Amino acid sequence: MREKDGLETIKSKALEQTAEYAKSFDGTEAHLLIFDRDEKTDWRDKVYHEVAQHDGMTIQIWGV
């Protein structure tokens, strides 16, 4: 993913990749870590958790 991609674009691509990978091992749930390396963003804004559904799979998203 490119640096200029926005967070929603990154999440969308990452959810697709994560779901494909987990399904290749018959997984039903997965976890996705997204690291924000932008030094301009306060760390309190970088840390979050959300749950997403993609292609029938539950994916826990952790922002760090």
C-alpha cells in the first residue's frame, strides 16, 4: 500500500487480503493490525479497535 492511500482505502484492501488468507486455513475470524507511522498524528488518535465483517468473516481491526 502506498503512503498516499487514505485509511479507509488501506482498511478496505487489508480486509480483503486478511479474509482471503484466513479462509485459506478455514478460519472464521481474524485480527488485523494497522500501524500508523505518521509522526504528526497523536498516539491517542492512532489507538483504536473496531469489528468489521468482510465476505462472511468477522475481522477485529486494531489500530496502533
